[in-house]
Amino acid sequence: MSETRRETLPLKNSNDVVLARQKVRQWATELRFTLVDQTKLVTAASELARNTLDHGKGGAMAIEQVGVGGRVGLKLIFEDQGPGIPDIEIALKDGFTTGNGMGLGLGGSKRLVNEFSIDSTPGKGTRVTVVRWK
Amino acid sequence: MERIPVLRMGSLLLITIQVDMHDKLALQLQDDVTNRIAEWGSKGVLIDISSLEIVDSFIGRMLANIASMSRVLGAETVVVGMQPAVAITLVELGMSLPGVRTALSVEAGMELLYGVGAGFRTGSEDERDEA
Amino acid sequence: MSDLAEIISRNEDQIRAEWIRDMGTSVQRADLMSKTELNEQCKTLLGGVVQGMKSSAPSDIKTAGWTTVREFLEGISASRARQGFSPTEVANFVLSLKPPLFIAVRHDLNKSQDKMFDTLRDATDLVDALALLTMEAYIATREELIHRQQQELMELSTPVVKLWDGILALPIIGTLDSARTQVVMENLLQTVVATNSRFAIIDITGVPTVDTLVAQHLLKTITAARLMGAECIISGVRPQIAQTIVHLGINLEDVMTRANLSDAFGLALQMSGRAVVRKTAATAESKGILAGPMTKQEK
């Protein structure tokens, strides 16, 4: 396969979240995702970037084009060295409609992407990886 | 510091969100709206989001908050112009924006607040017919 | 491996000429591609192959040294797929490189049998790998084409019609699967915005079965429309479907439903503050034939 492009953005403040959204939008547009797919992916990116910032105390987002055979997709990796998530099961449950829940937006984001995996060690950090196929 | 402008048209507050908001800007808007309602005695709040291509849980909560806070202060809020892709995504996210009235356009929003055929009133509050 | 690279370099023009000649008229498709263009393509490929072999064995066709060849083959394969070349024509483009290669190898290495055999092996491995790559790219392009056509067909088969100012109808015919429902949903919502229609009637008279998945998709559409400021009414709910919905425990409390499209239309009119009024007897149309003078037609 041809070489994969990868870009990494810091997530240190709320403006970085906006930049991250715009960057994901840019990549998705270049790869010609449909409008709805783009919106879903950028929204998921926004949720996860904000989590990394608020809960993970800051980190980074990597964005990479992936593809197998004729399929084209976009992979996003959110990483932080924050407190980690003690109970992933609970975190994946929808909490934000109550307004006061953990509000991690993880459960919702999961529905916006095709592949979703989360790696977290309390005290060490968290890594969330998502993929949206065209 | 940049802010989202809140325009006054009689008893109505009109807000058009055209920028990709960062969190602080959104919180500032929440603040501004509640302050203005108190200051001007507004009865209606119309938020035009037709330029917003992304509404995530934070922005969604902001809209719901503005609606609840306004109601406590005696004003009704209508959000207009939500794009289809945004609506589809919000549904998938699981956000139903409870307590937030919506309309397809600014005109429809005004109709909702002031009644059909009432036209727009610049201060009189008697005929606020909610369709 | 460098033996083969050298042999190709030395005999490039001859190999290319024989290759094109042996390709046969069916592969060349003079109706789709000019001779000059074909010549250029073969030149580029052979040049790239030589470069690739200098970097690694063709069994490693995925390595960086072969990127030029890979991208080139994927490109021409995709364009041929779109132009209408058949799979055999596309494969033969690459496979017909074998005879000229073998001839060149035999000619240059006829003094040493072992070397000749090894180099022939390399040559056949090379061409096979290139042919497989070409076919994969061809198939991927065709699949993309088919997918796109399916999308277009789905959009065409579910038109959104305007019943009245601000009232749309979406008659759905046939089975609803996940992909189709999404297309239908997006189409409907976009039309709602474009026509500023507060009401959308989704008629499912023509839908044979509704399972949990379809029901979920319909519910999502209704919720999305509501978020935007429009209301959906489901019509054409047949008794069997009503039973299925109840059996499956699907909650339709929040959803407006009617047995047929006309009832749904009536509801939409009413909800939009309109009424259909019968004209009084005073107007000409309702007088009745016997009441007034004969019209021109009846004379």
C-alpha cells in the first residue's frame, strides 16, 4: 500500500479542540466522505478531543488515512497521560443527557464511528482509537 | 474578546451563530443571553444555527441550558435552521435536546413565538400565540 | 534478480515492441486507446519495473521501491475499468509481457542453463505479481462503480413529493434495509429544509415487512425531523405491520400514525391550520346539471 500520511495535533486548550475538528473536517473532505459521514466523524472527534482535554488533562490527537484493498478510511487516535478511566463499562453508557453524568460522551461517539477501541490504565492514561470508513 | 453578538428586536433576542465555537465562547454566550434577558426584559430568544455544521454534546447542552435559563427568566427560546446532517448526528449521539423548541427557519421561529399572521411586534406582548 | 533488470534494460525497445504486438488487437482496444498512449504506458511500466527490481525482489511488490509501478498499474487498471475494458483485456495487458521477456532471457543467457532457469522463474514471478495487482485494482474500481450506481438507484426509487405548501409525502415501495433507509432519511430531511415543509408523511403501504431495525431507522428519522422543527406522520400502516410492531414491543407513543395517506394528509392540513371547505350551492360548479342553462358542451 502507498505510504500513510499521519498528522498529530496537541490538545492543550479549548481552541485546540476547534482546530482538531477543522483538521478532521479537512481530511474527511479531501477523502470525499459524504456530508453525513463527515459530520458524524467530526462530531465524534470533537467529543473525544474534549474528553482528552477535560478528563485527560490534555494530550494529543493523531489522524491517519487507512485502507485495505479498495476501502478508504480515516483513523483518529486520542491519547493522554491523565488519570485514566477506572470503569470503562460505565463510561460507555450515555451519561450526558442527565447533564451531570460523567459526560464523557464515549457511548455516543462510539455510535458515530465504525470501529472504536479504548485502552485505559488508571493513573497512567487513556488512548481512544476510532475509524470511520468511507 | 470575541463574542457572539446578541441583537435586540423589541422583545426578541436574535442570535446567529456563524463561527465554530470553542467552549469558552459558548459559555460566554450563555452568560450574555441571560444577562440581556434580565436587562431588557426580553420575552423571546431566537437562535439561528443554520450555519453550524457541527453540534456536539457541549453545544447541545449549551442550547438546552439557554432554553432552561431563559424560561426561568420568563422568556421562551426557539432554535432554528438545524442542518439535516447535524440532526442525524445528534440523534445518533443520543441527544434529544429536551425543552428546546425548534423551527425550520427564522420566519417559522417567529411564527412559533408570536403567532401566525401576527407579524413581528416591536414591543407589544399581548398576542404571543404559540402555534 | 539484477540479471533480469539488466536484461530488460538492454532489450527494452525490442521487448516493448514485441509486447505490444503480442498483446493482440482485443487488448489494445484501438477504439478506447490510441497507439501513442499505449506505447507510453508500456514504456513507463517497463522503466518502473527495472527501477523496482533494482531495489528488491518482485515478491516484495509492496515495498517502497515498487511504489511507482504499483501506483501506475492501479491507475491504468482503474481507468480501463471505467473505460469499459473487460477483465481479460486488462489482465492480458500485463500477462502478454511474458513471451517477450522469456525470449530476451533465453537469448541473453543461452550459455548458462541454470542462470537462465532462475531468471525465467524471476520473470514469471514478476509478471504474475503485476497481473494480480492489476486485477485487484480493476475489481476494486468496478465495485466502487456498482456501489455508486446502487446509491443513485436508491435515491431515484424513493422520490419525495410535495402535497401542499409545507406538506411533503414520501411513498416507500419495497423492502427497507439499513443502507436504503439511511439514503431515504437523508433525502427526506434535505427536502424538508429545501422546501421549508413542516410536515412529512412517510407512507409505508408498499413496504411488505417492518422489523425492529427498520422501525428503529424510521424512529430515528422522525426524531431527526423533530429536532429540525418538522413533524413526521407515518401512514399506510397495514394491520399485519401494526401487529408486528406491537409484538416487537416497539414504542410508538410519540409517533403520529394513520392507516392511509389521505388520512395523514388530512391530519397535516389540520395541524398546519388549514381546512378543506366545500363551496356553497351559490357557485356555478355545484349547481347540478338540471339547475341551470345548458353549457356550450351539452348543446
